[in-house]
Amino acid sequence: MQPLDVDEPATVGPYRLLGRLGSGGMGRVYLGRSAGGRTVAVKIVHPHFALDEEFRARFRREVAAARRVGGAWTAPVLDADPDAPVPWVATAYAAGPSLAAAVTDTGPLPAHTVRALGAGLAEALMAVHELGLVHRDVKPSNVLLTLDGPLLIDFGIARATDGTASLTSTGVSIGSPGYMSPEQILGKGATGAADVFSLGAVLTYAATGEPPFRGDSSAALLYKVVHEEPELGSLGGELREVTAACLTKDPTARPTPADLSRHLAPEGAARLITGGWLPGPLVEQVSRSAVHVLNLDTGETAPSGPVPFDTPAETEPPAPASPSSHTGPGASGPPPTMNPAEQQPPPPAKPSEAPPVVPAQRDAPSPGRVSVSMAAAATPVEGARGRRLSCTVVLAVAGALAAGGLGLGALLHPWSQQGSDNNAGTAPSRSQAPTAASSAATGGTGAPEKSPSPGTIPVGYLGTWEGSATGLGGAVPMGTFRLTVHQAAVGAELGRMTQTDPLGGVCTDVLTLKKVTRTNLVATSTGAKGNHDGCDPAPHTVQLTPTHGDLSYTSDSSAEGNPVAVLSKVS
């Protein structure tokens, strides 16, 4: 578990967040605790999904389906708010590593543990399928190993098997390469047999430490799943027969979860779990994890013994609060007092100077963690969808962070050229010193320059640039954009843009040079390989324009909210 970053929420709905458990293509998972002391796992979807009404409808339906799953060997859904500005769902927390983490740390599991694992997951799938649901993403990271047995988690993508055609046409990929069934990959629909195929792949991984299908890319994995036989490695005996039957290409030839349960545990999975089913190193790891969670500090302080009255009399005005009065993340009370220097507006710029850009002080001491309730009512921005678009709650986070030290200059800095085009071919006047903008346009000499030759990037563009970005005409903060520009010819890669949204999600774009003009660079931006599912890979056009020593970034991607940013040179 990782500690919360300063830009992450301290509360979600009624739950105080204690740390970050992990993240994926759909969102982030946090460890939370209710006011009554119950520990839960809270999954928050990525903010840009909140602006997609089709996703909200799908998420609402999936949560309703997940609430119905309450059988053994599953983590029940306890709470959810699909209509919150950023939708979230809370499930029971189980102290124990995922199967993926356990195998990575301690190696393949012994045969008796794999048998108990298979029996427990088979019974879990029986409960899911009896409700007319299909999990669709059974994989090692969605299986938890606890002292009381395995748990199948993450029903946020479980779907009702009937009436979902209108909700599955958005292009959202359901499943994980290497663990998806052939029929899922081929788009033929998924029944309960698809979960059985995935279970066979999970058991292979648990017993051998390797998945049954291996490749260097998602495309290679998907091809092998459809066309090649699985690699079962050292798996032998009865477990090999069971696993091979699950991994049959024909879904009608696979065993049912009930068949697997009877074969692996005729007297029930609980009988195999009783008396201990995990190897010693994992038992020790699970025990330490449970103790650690119990001892986690929630940030609340409670005095011991009598508490003296040390506050002023009611007739006296209350003293202003100071940063030290905050006891921890999400502390209530008056806002922290700002440093007088921070409260003063920047001095007015001279006519010949550009407005100052205040860099974001991410490493500066914060006057207190921002506490955001994501269950508050708000209306999503209408008509927007696509990646990296934050929503109403992120506006609150960004505003609070700005008050705590983030410079507003980076957000409000003008991105128009403000006459730089007219000065591109003239030497600077006495009242105006040469800037990176004029250097980029004149080749750094201050004298008129002929139009650049194709593929020649002026030196003023080269280097690493960083700044805050907004979308939808400045209505939605989109986090931090960081761009590195190197020399390139037309048609070649000129650099990469790393975009970190306000909740920490990262997408990388590859920029390919289209043309160089006297006033700007024009490039095609395409999502890089390895991006998570929330990143949009569709190519779009961006322009980089020197502006008063900075670099203005504009994009024509309406799916992303036409993001703009003013980037300052950092190296």
C-alpha cells in the first residue's frame, strides 16, 4: 500500500482514505475506513470516465449486478455512488496479497494450495453464474489469498448476460490479454464458459509461475490464445488434466464450474481450506498485513485524560487558525492561514514584459491535505468524453491546491501569440529583450531569418517543457503536461508528451512532425504503446507556438476537450 499523495482525496463518500492499494485502466483502489471502524476497499474510476454518460449508465448497471453477488469466496459490494461527480464503489477489504503479488514474491504455489484455489474460485463462479452474470476478467490480480480462502474480486466489470447489447458497443475492452477466452477476443460474446477458460489460465499461473500464453505484446498474446495450444510447463497429474480441459478452445467442451468443484473438492472447498491451505511464507505475510491495517493511523487524534479549557472566552474574538492546528489528512475546522507573501498578488508586469508564470510547487510544504467528498452533488460537464478530462470534483481539488501554493499563472497565462507573429522577422526594440519566442522565430540571432527549411526545428523549441493544462475552454483542469522536443525531420518523431491527470493517471503521446512554419510547429499526436485503457490512442493534430518565452500547446482533439497548455522550459 502506498501513502496518499498531496493531490489525492482524503475522503470518499463516508469513508476516510488511509492509503492507495493500486491502480489500473479503470481507476484507482484505496484502503478506506468508515466512521464505525469498518475497513473497505474503495475503487474510484478515472475522472475522464465520469464525463461519459454511456460509461455512467454501464457502471450503474454493473454496480447493481455486483450487489447481487454474495456467495462464498467473493468480496461483497458494500456501498457505491455511481451518480457522484467521480463514481466509486466500496467492497469488503480482505487482508492478503493478490495471486499475482504472491507468485511474484514467493514463486509458484504448492499443488494442495492450487487445488484449494481452483475449488474456491469454481464455487465463486457458480454463485456468479447462477445470477445470470459473467465476471469477464478472472485474472491473478483479481484473486486475493486470505487465511480463510481465496476471494474473487472486482465485479465492477461484471455484466448481466441479457439485454446488454446497447451497453457493450462503446469500444471498452473487457478482459486482460493472456487470460481472455478466444470467443471474447473474436467478439463472439462471453458466457460462463469464458470465465472457466480464464480460471484455467489462472491455475496455470498459480502452479507454474507463468501464464499459459506468452508474448511480447498484447497482439501476440491474443493471437496465441485464439490459434495456439497453451504452455502448461511443469503442471502435472490431475491438475494438468483439469487445467487443459478449462483451456479448450471450444467453449461448449469446457467443464462447468460445478464440474470443477466436484472434481477438485468433492466435499466442498471449505474442507480443503480448513486446517490451513497457504504455505508458511504467505501465512506470515497475510498476518503482518492484517496487523498493519489494524494499526493504521486514520489522522484523527483523541485526547487522553482530562482536557483543560485553553480556548479564549466567548467574549473574545477567536484567534485565526494556523497550519499547525491541522491534525492530519482531511482535518476539519477553519482553513489554514496563508503565508503573507503568498497572499500578495504578483507585481504588475511592465508593458514590455510578459506576465510572470508561477511554477507549481509540488514539493513545497502543504498547509494541510485537501479533503474532498466525492459524494457531493454536482453536474458533469455536458457533451464531453474521452481521456484525461477531469470533472467537477477535480476543479475543487485544483482550486484548493492553488490556494495552498500552486501558481495560478500557469493556468491563466495567455496562450495567444500577442503579436509575436508580427515581430518574428524583426530585431527586438530597445524596450523588448530577446526571448525564447523571438529566438525560435529568428534562429537565435535577433535578425530576420528566411523561412526554415523543411524538417529543421529552430533551437528555441528544443528541450523539456512543463505546465498545467485545461480543457473545454478552460473549464476543466487536466493536470500537468510535460513535453520533450528534440531535432527531427518531417515525418519523424520530434518528442513525447507525458500527461498526468489530477488523480495521478499518466498517458504518453508520441508527437510526429508534420511541418515547420515561421510561427509554430505542427505535429500529429498519437497514444504511445503501453498506455492504460483510459488513454485515447486516436491520432490528432497539435500545435506548438512560442509565446513570451514559453511554449503554447493546443490540440484539435474534441474527444479530449481540446486541451491547451502554457509550458515553461525546465531543461
